[in-house]
Amino acid sequence: MQNILEVVDKKYMTQGATSGSIEFQVFFSDHASNDFNTLFSSLPPSRKYFAAGVPGSFYGRLFPRSLHLVHSSYALQWLSKVPEELLDKTSPAWNKGRISYTSSSDEVANAYAAQFQKDMKIFLNARAKEIVVGGMIVLIMPGLPDGVHRSEFPLGVLDDSLCSSLMDMENAINGVNLKCQSLLHGLINESQVDSFNLPVYAATPMEITEAEISSALESSYNKGTQLIVALKRE
């Protein structure tokens, strides 16, 4: 944050302004359940900006048209919700025995991709109504290079390991004697694993472009607004 402010301050100085003559207001946004007290106590006391917290999901509008810079770092991989098809036992996308899409069927992966497109359109349309003319949007999120299969995504390996651990726990409970089962009853069962899916999706550059174009067609981005997206392969 401090680096961004210093760059902006130096730019204004080259245009004749004196150092420190520009005042900055920084809004930190998160769900209402977030502990904003912890956030504010972690900010440097000597910061050169005014800070405020804004509760609410970024999958919706949070501000009036007043923002010059929007920055999101490692947050947009979280979907607004788990795709509904994953929990429907009659759906081809029912994700039985898995908690992610990386090693699942194409139907599951397509459901995740469709939810990501919906969420990104909502996010970009909301920001389009909040950012001023000439503003900038900078997004950083985990991504998957075009042409690389989802099963090769490193984060997917972690998801699969977690899923295997949950299934091993469930199998271990079923394999012990009745006395131990009564003690372990309620910890985890197969239906609980089947109903649990991580709402996380790593998009490809092509998917980001599709979401950006679709959003631009549906909402009028201010002329001169810059959108910068950095996808990090984790």
C-alpha cells in the first residue's frame, strides 16, 4: 500500500504539487464477519493515509462512484458460492467423493468455470459503477496457463490430498469396532465428504478475457479505465 501511495505522490510532484499535499483515503473491504479491529491494529501508526473498513461482499456494489484505484490480491479465486449442480445427485456434475474440480469430470469443471464467469461479470460490473474516469483496477489471483490441464494445477494436488485424508478418516471410522465407532460417531461420514466442495477456481487468461469482454458489453466502463490482471501459477 505504501509503495502505491509513494508512486502516486511522486507523479503529482512532477506535475508541480508539493510532497504531502495529496491526501489519500484507503478503504479495506471484507465480509461483515471479518475482524476489522485486528486489521486496523496491524496498520502502521505512521501511515500516510486515512483508513476505513467497508463490510460486504465484493460480488456486489460497495461504494459510490469515487474510487481511483481498485486492488484485489488473491481473493477472486474464491467463488461467491459452490455451483449448485455439484450437490445434486441427479446431475452429471455431482462431485461425489471429491472436494474440488481439478481431478473431477469435465461436467464438474464446467460448472466451476460457469460460476466463475458469473462472479467475475458481477464483480467487474460493480466496480464499473464505482471507479472514476481514468481509474485503474489491478487484480492478482492464482491462475492456470492456457493449454495446461487442470489436474496439473499445483493447488489441485493439495485439494486432492485433503480429500484423500477426509475419505481415509471416514474409512477408518467404518473399519474400527463398534465400541470405537460409538466414540467416533459424528466426526465425519461419506455424505459429509460428498456435500463439501471448495468454492475455489483458478482461471486461465482466456477465461479472464472472456469475462472482461462480457462485462464491458453489459456495463459502460468509464473511458480511460485500465484493467490489469496478473495470474500467478501457484
